Amino acid sequence: MNKLDKFLYRLDKKTRTVIEKIITLIVLGDFSILDIKKLKGSKNMYRVRVGKIRVIFEQTKNSNKIKDISYRDDNTYS
């Protein structure tokens, strides 16, 4: 079990369902209903905010890759 799966497993069912839907939208490239913000200091890194949880992903020409899912803290964006 990798870090992302472990984080999702620890969430309550309702939050996990919301995060899984957001991950699906990111992978499909449908950003129309998501709260996306470009991360400073990087060319193609973005974050989606879901309450206190941040989903950080990298956007390339061909795909979007989930890099991290974590609660907001001082080390979230580093």
C-alpha cells in the first residue's frame, strides 16, 4: 500500500468518496468544477483544495499525475 492509498484508507467514507471523485476528474482532465490553484515556483504543479485536505498534482501535455494528498500544514507544498 503506497502513501496515497494509506492516506485515503484513513479518511472517513464520505471524505474518501469526495477525494476519489476529485482524483478521477484530475486524471480525466476535467477541471471545470474544481478549485485549482497553480503552485508558485513550479511550472506545472497545481493543487485542489477540499476543506483541510490538499491534492497536489502535476500537469503534463499528455496526462495529470497525483503527487500528494495530505492535510494542510507547513510542509504541504514543499
